Amino acid sequence: MHPRGHGITIGTPRIYDLFAGIIFGGNRRRAYRQLLRAAGVRPGDRVLDIGCGPGFFARMLAEAVGATGAAVGIDAAPEMIEYATRKARRLTNCRFESGTAESLGFPDASFDVVVSSLMMHHLPDEVRLQAAREMRRVLRSSGTLLLADFAIPTRGGWRVVASLTGHAGDRWQRRATPLEPLIAEAEFSSLQSGDAPPWLHYVKATKP
């Protein structure tokens, strides 16, 4: 069943994977390794990836948590879930299911770490805070949240690439979605931020 979300979904996983590989210029894995380190994922952790798309980051998370941990990816597009499940078929600790950020189908305090990358800008403004509060709900006490979204380079060759792909206009500005005030309003603490070049800005926070 297709979940009833309020944001934009992408139903072309192979094209998405191909486009991501091209736009990151061979640096996609390096950028996501930086997110992985920033999130502080450890063996044995239970991790949720919201808006997992084709499952690229979720598979990295599954490898990081090891056999004693688990990585769960959710996405509102059933095509993404089907594709991600096939790609991760050799990872017994990695699974995918349909779901929406603003209404997570998990009990309270289910995860040690919650991550989401390149997803928040797909949600309408009025839904983003609800989604952040749902992320807080499913985290255990002292659990970690890591959100990442586009940070458009201000100069150089990457700025040219952003212009060619339509990501450098007024809609995008420097950052597609201001993450820090959103996370603060959702009552997270210990906010830290950084960049994972060439495209990603991330915010890490803790559930009190």
C-alpha cells in the first residue's frame, strides 16, 4: 500500500542512483562516510534511515552496525522500497518498508540513531516540524539524530554543476532547508553542524 504522505516522492530509483553518482562526481561514498562518522553509528546500534530512496546510505549503515545491529530504511515511494530491498538482499540486518516521515510506524524509543539525507526539502514547510518530532519520538533517550540536506556551493566548478541541474536558483539559495532552527524547535539538544562536500550540510543533535 502506498503511504499517504504530504511531500514529493521519486519513483525512479535507477535514474536517481545514476544521477546521484554523476552529480557527486565520484565522491558520493566519501560524503556519506562523513555523515556516517558524524552520526557516531556503532556496532550493535539500531538505526532508522528516513526517506532512504534507493537504500545507498542504509546499506552503509547496515555494514557499520554489523550483525548485532539493524538498519531500517523507509520511503514513501514503493518503487524505491522494492529496488532498495533487492540491492540489500545479501545484508541480513538491513530491511526496507514503506512509510512517511511525519507518521512513523514504530513504537517510542525504537532506535539508537535516526538519519535522513536529501529528504527534508521534499516536505511542505508545515509538515517538517511534525516529521522532526516523530524522529524524536522513535529515538531512545540520549539517541542521535542526523539530518543532511543540500548545501549549494557558492563558487567554483560545483556551482556551475548546480546551475546546470537547476539547483542554484532562489529556491535553493545556500541551503535548501534550514535544519538548525527546525531541530531546535523539535526540542533536541547538543546541536552540531558541518558540511560533507560537495553538496551536503548536516546537523547532529541528541534527544534529551
